[in-house]
Amino acid sequence: MFGLFVDDGSLAITVLVRLALLWLLLPQLSVSLVWHGVILFAGLLAILLESALHRARQR
């Protein structure tokens, strides 16, 4: 059942770690909330792209 929702365990763990770190660190930055969203999006996009490229190289 777990594999139905989580295909790549390392991707899921990396996203959760990223979210936890941002949850702890973003409130300490003195930037607008818009930048919080940009930082969140850019990081998750980078994680997704790296995972997709890694999967493509394996095949």
C-alpha cells in the first residue's frame, strides 16, 4: 500500500526534510511572505528535477 503513494522513498524523505528545515528557518528570515513561497517552490522544484534526472539516468 505504501508503494502506491510513495514510489521513490528518497524523494519523499528529501521533501519532508526540506519542509521541516524551512518550517524552522523561514520565520527567522526578515523577508516578505512572498519570498517564503518562492524559496519553498524553488527548493521543491530542484528536488523534483534532480529526482527525475536521476531516474532517467538509471534507465
